[in-house]
Amino acid sequence: MRFQPMDEKEISEANLWPVGEYDFQIFDASDEVSKAGNEMIKLTVDLFNDQGERRRVFDYLIASNNGMFKVLSFADAVGLREEYDRGDLQTVDIHQRTGRCKVGVQKDKTGQYPDKNGIMNYIKADAGVTRANQTRSAPPAARTKVAAGTSTMKYRSDAPPLRRGRVLGRGDVVTTPDETRRRTLALVAEIDPYELAVRLAEVEMGMKRPPGLTPKQILGQQSEEFQAIALRMAAAAAEYITECINAGREPS
């Protein structure tokens, strides 16, 4: 094997994503306390570029005068402005949220650590993105960037699925592997994270589902630690399914 040797700094710089705007999805959110003693939410964020590649970074929402601008921009980006205006953001409402953010390069002032990508700010969502519908949006990896005025109409979204062994007839539309993957990812995005969390909690944590309550109400009756664990399991399961779809294999 022959290669050009690189030091840690060179390797880090070669793997940095360019400064710009990217899609994101919240993989995890946990309640923490900052070094200054302020309440804080630690975010584990998956960034997606135009090629569908993913990069995981950490970000922090801090309840302080200096940190409130980012808290506000995050709430506006993911449809949680009402919660922000009430002065109460809960991690249970943040899991799996998606949106757009501005990514930059963070430099270590001490020079001990290499440069890394970080979220500089969040981009306010279009009007109509609300707390109710935001979690249903398609995963960022499935989105397609196009120039203004350019049509991407290369298939019929209402085309009937083609079954193996069926002869193509007039009006049939061939679905490409990429389009099949896109549609499948969109279906995964429709999975209710609270319902998935409750089902996993029933199997793995011995929780009994009380009748007449929504999945979110059921989780709301549990401790914050229980909620966090259940939602992390659901996020990990959804992530695994998404990875399998992107890799073109069946989940084991």
C-alpha cells in the first residue's frame, strides 16, 4: 500500500466539510448543565450534504444571555417556537427534528485539538412548519437540491408499483433503485418516534401500555431518564433501518 503520509492536522483539514448550509436531523438530546451552571440541552446532530453523506456533530443549547440567540434560532428551525415563547424546551420534543443549519469550522484556541465542523446557527423554517407536522418531514438524506426553475419530474409519484414477473404495459413507469430508496426512506420518516419508543420499551424495558393514551402521553408519564432511553432506542432503530436502506440490504 502506497500513500502520502499526513499528520493529524492535515487529516482533520482534509475531512472538513466546506462552510455553508446543510440539512440536519437531531439524533439525540439530553439535559445537561453548562460549566457556568446554566441549564443546557446537549444535541447530537446528524448533518447531511448534497451527496447524502452524513456527519455527526454535537451542539449545545444554553439558557444564558449569550446562548439565547441559538436557542431561538433552533426553535424557529424545528417548529418549537411556541415552546420557546413559553420558556420551556423539553428533550422529548426535540428527538428526530429536522431542518437547515449554517455550518462553520471551529478552531481550538489552545491548539491542542484539530479543527472540526460545528453548527454556527440554525435557519428559520418556512411558514407552515409547526410542532405538529415537523417530525413528519422526510429525512434530510432523501432531499434533492435543484436550481431555481429546474424541473426534477422524472417519474410519476402515483405510478403503480411493479411486481416481479409482471409484464410491462402501456403507461407503466419504471421505478429506479434510487427512487425506490427515496420512497422507502420517506416511509421510514413517517414512523412515529413515540410509538416506536413505546413498542421498544414494552419489549426491552417491561413497560405495560395503558389503554386510551397516545404514545407521547404514555412516555410523558415515565421518568425523564426512561423517556430519554426509550427515545434513544427508537432513534437508533430508525437510524439502523435508514442505513440498511441506503446500503441496499435488509435489516437483520
